[in-house]
Amino acid sequence: MTEAWFSKPVRIAIGVFGDERNVSSARQALQVLDTRWPDAGAPKYREARHSCQRAVNGDDDAEHARDHFVAAARQARVLVE
């Protein structure tokens, strides 16, 4: 398994207090998706989780995973733009 680094971090605000953090890799994205995601189960969440897992396993490109993670973050309204 690999870290699958993104070319540019994705800034999200998540949690009760809207803590902002940079997500820099598919592995970090998976951790957030699995533990702190407010909209788990939504279609974009499922796509992002699947794509990030594939990137960590070396079966998909990290940028493809990043695109899915950004879409999920936008849908969950946690993306900081």
C-alpha cells in the first residue's frame, strides 16, 4: 500500500467546530472518510472512498482519487474554497 500523494492538498472544515485541515494524500482522505465524514453513505462519498482505496492499493491514480474526494467534500459542504 502507498500514501498516494495529491499534487495539491484539499482543504476541508470538518467536525463540531469546523476544524480546518489539509488532506494531502489518498491515505489521509481515507482516514477522514472513515472516521469523521458528516455525509457517509452519500453517492459522492462512496465514489471517493472507492477511488482513494484503489489509489492507496496502487490500482488508480492519486489525482483521480483527489478529484473524487473534492467532489465528495463539495457535496458534504466541507470543502474550503
